Amino acid sequence: MDQRPLRILYHHRIAASDGMRVHITEVVAALRSQGHLVCVVGPTSADEAQTAGASSQLERATDLLRRRLPPAVFELLELTYNIPAYLRLRSQARAFRPDVLYERYNLFLLAGLLLRRRHRLPMLLEVNSPLAAERGSFGKLQLTSVARACETALWRGADAVLPVTEVLAAEVRRARVGPEGVHVIANGADPRRFPAAGASARLRRDLGLPTAAVVLGFVGFVRDWHGVGWAVEALPRLPPEVHLLIVGDGPSLPHLQARAEALGVSARLHCVGRVPHPRVAAYTQAFDIALQTASTPYASPLKLFEYMALGRAIIAPDQPNIREVLADGRNALLFTVGCQASFAAALLRLCGDIALRRELGAEARRTVEQTPYTWAHNAGRIAALARAARTTRAFSSEVGSGSRKENAQKQKPRAPA
């Protein structure tokens, strides 16, 4: 098989600057580090190296439209977005001459599929969530039948679909009516990326954490369903040297701070707000126990792999998508989903057992390195799948061309005798 560097047209519709943006940046960087040429086409620029200001402005504008417009009108705008998206994609494809189209799935986004069909370009589709069902379950979807039809068309139309968990892969296989072309690629981390020496110790001092503190840590957007409140509720029953560090913001943060005040543990709760992703690792390394307090059933939580790569002892919910990565008592402690007492018991056990914390953290890091759950490994799999799709498409074109020639010859009238 041809091993020359690939020319990859990477298409997405992400305006946010959260974990989705981090995922795009990491995948693109890993592909480029392996020598591939990647042209990124998104809503704000032709590359992911856009300014943070432009991305932030677009994110705010999108959120404002979503709040102000009736859901059906906003969904029609999402469909209309396919016009400029396709024109932008087509222009980049003509200039860049890609070998393959790699797209991050989004609801109502059909521009990539249209490019694939009109230009016979192999297409890989990364799927992070079943968005039609997800948005429908929250009552935020009006054009339900249209959304499901778009989702099915995309999942069936791509040459290969890359869901992030086996749980999600089961849904994709049902849509494609079989397993062919479905390849699970979980999120990853870079185990070579360490904070500067002493950075975590300085952070602990700056936050006023005692030298002997046992730090519970959470990274992410704080919502009610994320379950971080259970950690606040547990603090009064944990040893006094246990502190909780929250890296991120969100609508539930003021409530958590008020609850800590009411429980008399406000001095043991530390909230640092939103932190740029390159600095998150230093805060994570300051954790003794990393909390994955909740997860949607199909997700591959990005922060989970970063916790693991930094060798943190992890507490996470015992559910199928998490068990694809973690094993209770081996590289994490798992608690019963929805059971606050089970979560508190796991906390109490880890807070009192430093040897267990070190053992679980070391095994978590080994899991990342040996499985491996790394961006470099993911990029290698993407490249291999892209080459396979390209070869299959080329073979199909040759066979189709040969058949058409044979048919033309069969239908060609005989010369007069």
C-alpha cells in the first residue's frame, strides 16, 4: 500500500472553544506530526489556527441565536449553513486536491457528504455523539424526522465511520445495517506532555493548599448533572486535610460555593475558573484524586484520558462506556451510577490509602501507554483507514469504468457485413 503522506481535508462546524476544539487541535497536530498535510475547513477560517477572539465571538453569536430563535427556525439556519459550507469545501478541495475528506459529525451538516458524492472523494466521519437522539431527549429538536434522515444519510454515506465508544458504535452499526466500515477510535492524550517541574507545587501554594492536603480535583464545565455537588456534600465527612479543587466554570458553580459555605467547608473548596487547555495539565497534576463524577452513556470523556496520562488516581461511574477504558480496582475505583453513597465510599477509601492512589494512578498511565490511548496512535489509525478507503474507492472506480466500457462495446452496433 502507498505510504506517502496523505492530503487530508478536515471539515467541522465547531464554534466552541471547549473540549471539542481541543479534540480537533490534537488530532490535526498528531496527523501533521506524522507528515500528513491537513487543510482544516471550519466556520471561522480555513485552519484551526484562528484567533481565540474570532472563535469566542462566533460561539457567543451562535448561543444568542439559539436562545432567541424558535428551535425550528434555528434548525433551518443549520440546514441553510450547508450552502456556504459546501462552497467553501469545494473551493478548498480544488485548491488543496485532497486524498480524503475527514469530517467531525454534526447535525444537519451535509456539505461533506455532498462533496464526497459529487467529487468521488473518500470520506471518514468521526462521530462523538448521536446528536439527533441527544437533542431530541432534551426537547430541543423540532425537525425530528429531518434530523434523523440527515444523521442516517451521513452514517451510511461515509466510507468509514469512527465512533468514539463501542456503545456509540452499536448505534452506528444499526444505522448502517451491519458492522462494515465502523471503527471505534476513543479519545486520547499525550503521555509525553508534562507540566514544567515544580508547576503543580507552586499552584498548590498559590491556592493556599496545605502541604499535607489530599486534593480532590475536577476539570470541566460544572452543571447539575455532572455530580460535582456530591464531592462538596462529602467534604464534612472526609478528613480535614481533604480539599476540593474545581478547574472550570458553569451555571452550578455559585450553588456549589453557597452549599460549601452552608456546610462550613468553604475554606476547603477552591474554584479557579476557566483555564486555557495548555495550563490544565499543571492543575491536574496537583490532584491526588481525579473525579469523573458523571458521563453520558456513549461519551469518551477527554479529561478521563488526560487524568490517566498524568497518573492520577481516578473515581468514575461504573457504566459500559467507562468500562471500555477503566477496570475497577485496577486503574480506577468505579462507583454505582446514581448512588451517592457508593461515590462517597470510594472517596473515603482513596483519601485514606496513599498506596492505593499511587497504584491506581501508575496503572492508569500504563493503560494509556500500552493500549495505547494516544493522539499519535489515533492519527496512525486514521491514516490507515484513509488509505484503505482511498484504495477501495479507486478500485470501485476502475471496476465501474471497466463495466461501462464493456456495456458500451456490447451495445455498439455491428459493422455491416
